[in-house]
Amino acid sequence: MRIGVLSDTHDHLGYLRRAVDALCDLQVELALHAGDYVAPFVVNELQRLPYRVLGIFGNNDGERVGLTRRLSEIGQVQVQPLFLEVEGCRIAMVHEPEPVEAFARSGLYDLVIYGHTHQQELRTVGACLVLNPGEVCGWLTDTPTCAVITLPERTVEILSLR
């Protein structure tokens, strides 16, 4: 199974459109968003995905009522953290990096996903894979990216959105 991982879209519809196109082309079956959608209108692009989008709020998601309403049409969004199991892989997702190390070291999760820093990261902590897919928006790094995780292998591909 392939999972698309997005974070920090910050209303950049052009790069979000490219991310959605890439995830569709790769036949991803689920999308996870690690926060900072910013405005509800980003759902106009996300709704093109032919599968559920599960996500959490980030620190810049101020219009939470509108985001919750719109995202409930295609999946769900919630206050962080998000815990789920997919293909036997135990996943924890947060926006800010502060709890990442504790979740990774706990032994309770196979994969910890986060955003916020806009910096790509892929590393292991014991048997746990830690992933920050970078920023979809490209505002801070000028390198818009998202990621695809293949389960149960836990392989990760970082996709450039340029």
C-alpha cells in the first residue's frame, strides 16, 4: 500500500495541485497531512484525491471550523496527535517536532511523521522511521516536496514538486 504524506501547504495551490497529481499518478491509496493547510479552500485541490485524507491541525491553521467542515467531506482533520495503524504499521503524526523523539523512542510506533520545520528529514530511531516530508508550499526552502511511503516495507520516496 502506498501512502502520500503532505505537510505545510500554506495555501500554495500551484504546488498542492502538483502534489495531488503526483499522488494520483503513483496510485496512492491514502493521504496523511501533517498540518498547516491554512485556509479551507485548499480542500478544493485535496478533494481531487480518490481516497481519504487524514490530517491534523498545524500552528497556522486558524480557520479550524471551516477546515473541519471541508475536510470532513473527504476524510477528517483533528487536533494532534493522530495515531493509526495501516498494513500493520503503527503510525503517530504530529505537527511540531517536540514530541517526535519521545514517540520514536517509545517502541509503540513504527513510523512517526511530523511537519512544521519545512525541512525534509528521514532517519531511524531504533526500529522507528521518522519522516518530515518537507514543505509542499516551497515558501521557506524553495524546495517544494511531499513523500510517498510504501507499506509494509516502510520505504520512502521524496517527490519534488518543481
